[in-house]
Amino acid sequence: MISRRISFVLACLTAWSAAAIAVETTSPVRMGCGHMTFDTVPGWGLDGTGKSILGPTHGGVAIDKSGNIYTSAHAGVFVFAPDGKLVRSFPGDQYADMHDIEYRDEPDGEFIYAARNTKAEGLKFNAVTGEIVLRLPFPKESGLDLKKFNPTAITVAPNGDIFLADGYASDHIFKFDKTGKYLKHFGKKGNGLKEFNTAHGMTLDTRYDPPRLLICDRNHEPKGRLLHYDLDGNFIDEVVTGLGMPTSANVQGDYVSVPDLHGRLVILDKSNTIIAVLGHNDDPKTRANFNVPQAQWIEGIFSGTHGSSWDKAGNLYIQDWNVSGRLMKLVRAKSVK
């Protein structure tokens, strides 16, 4: 087991905090350290009046092959260009409440896969047209007698198999083939080594060959952790512990971004060591707080980090769990090696 603590990058955090205090809220804020140093982009994705167009956010972030940024909200899915301009949106109940989204470029098109917690289903839709091509309700074939089905995370294997985590209910992870046929389920609720206490986030960890599942066990006691499982549902190892409340994970190359609901995002390297902490919120009144209105947002400080994604240039896009709907762009600092 590899266990790394956020204190490993305390020096970077301290330097960032001093920089944040020294600037106006409308100016870019620099955060992170070393080759994981970023500058915020104030006002990115807001409308002409400086207001968020998203409405309440409790979702994820995904980026397509053209660099467009998808983010999910209560009102639906919104698609932005890298400069922050709205490209298109998919509003309405059929696109609402996508707690987690992942993008896949497949032979027959570009698709978004989604886990809809309050709608009790997984979903696949065309990323350009919005056409819904697959629904994944609770699989009765599993033989389970569940009182509730509340999916929180979804990811897709190289062969098209789909994994759907029931993180707000049973904590089982369900595996389907690419057509939606139920294959199996694994995992159960608890605080044991091979148990989940809110399997909140999940992605395909492509840093390994063969790739494996990287699962965010958000409420595992005493603190949240990440786990590795193989694609047959077998436990491999704890990856890192002591993360607070990890909500999701996104992989680019050797690096993983892990939002924490406590109002920060950590970055892990290939050895699963924490090498940077971004946006750390040290105010207990506003961290892990959905009800921070836009008027009280502070540039460079997060409130309830929930989803993230990297673009090809290594920039980060981060969504807060937020009543006003907050999506932020962090540009990788090119001058820092």
C-alpha cells in the first residue's frame, strides 16, 4: 500500500496562500508548485454580465477530442469552447442530474457516458447531437433486492464494458457489456479493506497495463481513500489514504487529479505520491458547502470540488458542488519546470 499525506506539499500550499492574499479577486491566482503550477482564468465560462449560466452544479467534467469542455448540472449538460464561450447545451429532464460524466471517441461517434444519481440510471448519449443511445437502469438480472439505486460514477473499459458505481446506495459496482447486458457486480458497503463507504467516483486508470479501475471511496473511515480493482472486479490494493472526501478522479499520462469535497484538488504522480494541492480552502464555513453564492466566490479558492478533467495541453477544468454553478479553468504555467 502506498500512503501519502497532503502535508507532503505543505510548503507549496503556504506559498500559494500568500500569493492568493496578495492579489485582487479579479486577477489570476497562481497555485500548485513545480511542473504542476497553474494560473486561474478569472471569469472563464461566465455570461456577458459576469454571471454563471449553469445553475446548481453537482456533476462532472469531460473534454472531447476537439478540446470542448462538457460539464453537467441540475439543468442539463453545457458545452464550452476552450475560451469559455458556450458551444451548445443539452437542457431538460433527460439530461439533468448527471453526477458523473466521461467522454469516449468510438468508431460510430463521440459519446458521453453518465451516472444519474437522482434518476437511478446510467446513460450514453451522442456528444454532438444529444441522441440517447443506451440506458442502464438497475439490473434485475443481478438478483439483488435493493431499496434504492443511486449511481454516482461511470467509466468504460477498452473493450467497451461499462462500470456503474451505486455509490449513494448499495456501494455495489455493476459491470455491463457495451450493449448494456448485465455481466456481474462486486463490492459491498462497509469500512473493511475490500469494502466501500460511498464509492463516489471511478475512472479507468490508464497509467497501468492492463488498465484498471481507480475508485474513490469517499467516506471510508478514518478518511477517504483511492482503491485499485482489476476489470474483473478483483481487489488489487489501496492506492492512497488520508484524502478527506475524494469525489472523482481523472487521468492524463502519469498524473491523476482528485477533487476533494473539502475544497481542494490534489494531483498524484505515477507513484501515487501527492505532488500538488490546488485551491485549498481553510475556512470551515465555506468548504464542503454547497450554498456559497457567486457573490462570495474567491478567486483561487474552492468550496466543494466535485469534478475535473485535463485538456491536451495539461490545463485543468474543475467543477465545484455549488448552488450558483461554478466551473473553473486553470492554465498550466509554462515558465515553471
